Amino acid sequence: MEISVFNPILSHLSLKEALEFLVSQGVTSLELGCGGYPGTAHADARVLASSASRLKELKDTLDAYGVKVCALSVHGNPVHPDAAKAEQARGDFEAACILANKLEVDTLVTFSGCPGSPNDNKYPNWVTCPWPEEYLEILNYQWNEVLIPYWKSATQFAKNAGVKHIALEMHPGFCVYNPETLMRLRKAAGEMIGANFDPSHLIWQGIDPVLAIKTLGSAIYHFHAKDTAIDKYNTALNGVLDTKHYTDELGRSWIFRTVGYGSDTVVWKEMISALSKVGYTGAISIEHEDSLMTPVEGLKKAIKFIKGIIIYEPKPSTINWA
């Protein structure tokens, strides 16, 4: 395994400044946002996929700091009911596939997306209950008429471009939000589909991340190191389906935190160990979305924390003491 950092939190810096900071902290791996929700502050897949000079400039900068790209991130909603928004997300994804090939990166991180209801061309509709039965009709439409057909086509495009893994981030608000829905889409669209395992999105749903890691196993293609702190009193009163703004830290049932500030060291060691057990040897990519800490303080604390628990070397093939 290796420590990496997801770059949007450093978008206020130039790429050179961001890399200088990461290297000073002992980090030489980068998850690079290149379109969609992560933005294009340090890399724009649409530009880089078609400009040899800009691509060379990016490669030269990364090489100068000794930093490699472990994954490209292009989170979006490619099945958005608004055709223009869906087309934007699909174009970003396809450009990222082409860029991944040019950078020799085999993993793309994104969302599954969420369609709307039949004949709704404006807003996504994330269904959270099976009754009244209209909701099941919406789910049937979303999965069978929109989501599965799109991802069958998208995986073929990615395969043709040389991408090996599409790591879907399980996130409420999108059709793939837990292990069950991830595996459902994987079964329908093929094993190029796997998980970007972000425990913070599972913890807030009440999912045990260690059990989820063991269940998903080899379907885990990427890992985000991000934490969630549950406010037991607000949750006891209002549950976890919380739509209050993220800045309302006192009122929310949960908030995102820097690793170690939601779950303790034991839980994080159990997650890292479970990853080793299922054969995961990829990046442990720190994503900073802690509203109580500045980017620099949050990243420094997260990097120090992960350094203390990560398993750097592959699991031994033999047990020399047994």
C-alpha cells in the first residue's frame, strides 16, 4: 500500500506548490482530479487528452517532484436527467479515459450517477424507500432503462482506451451507495466496475466498514481515507438522513472529519488489516473534507495518522514462524 492525497483540497495552490507541500510531508503519490466535481485546477482531461504540449508539461512537473498519479478522478452524474449535464459528465469521463492511457494510469474514480424519474428532465431522484410503489417503479426505470445500459457502454469505451478499473464511489444521492448496489451494477455491467471504498460515506449510513471490505474483497479498486464523526445525540433525535448544510456542525447528525477524528486508531487499523486480507495493495488516498480544520492542518494530521497504520509491504506469501 502507499499513501496518496486527493488533490482538490489543494486547488488554491498551483500544481507545483501542491506537489512541493506533499513531498515535504513524505507523500509521492497523487489522486488527480481532472474534471467533473473535483474540478480542473491542476489538470483538465479535455485539454490534456488533446494537447501534447500540455500533457508533456504535466508529466515533466510530476517527474520533477518524483510524484506519480495513482488514479484519475472525474466524479460526475453521467445519467443526469438534464441531457446537457449528462453529456458534460460523459464527455469528462471519456476524456479522462483517454488521459489515463496517456499517463499510464489504470484506475478512474467516479460516481455511478443518479437518473430522474420517467419523463423528468430536470432533477435526479434518489429513492430511499420502497413504498408507495411508485418508488419501485422509479428504481426499475433508473436501473434497467438508464443506469445499466449507460455503464455497459461506458465500460466498453474505457476498455478500448486501455483503462482497467472504474472505481465507483459509494455515496448516498447516487444509485450506487453501498456494497449491495455496487455489486448489483458490477454483475450487470462487468468486472471493470469496482469500488472506490470511502468509509466516511458508509459510516454515516450505519454500515460496518470492515465487514464491507471483507464482503467486497477483490472488487475494491481504490480507497479514500476520510472519516465521519457521528453526533449520537442529534442522530438519536433525527436519524442519519440529514439535509442540513455541512457548515451546521452543531446541528448535524454527522460531519466529515480528518481520519482519526471520527473513528479511533483501532478501527482504522482494522480497516487497513481487512484491506490486506482481501489482497488490496493500492493507494490509501487521503481526502480532506473536514470543516473544522484548514487544508494544511487537516492533511498534516491525516498523513501522520495514516503513516502510523498503513501496511506498506505486500502480505507475505508464507508464514515463516508457522
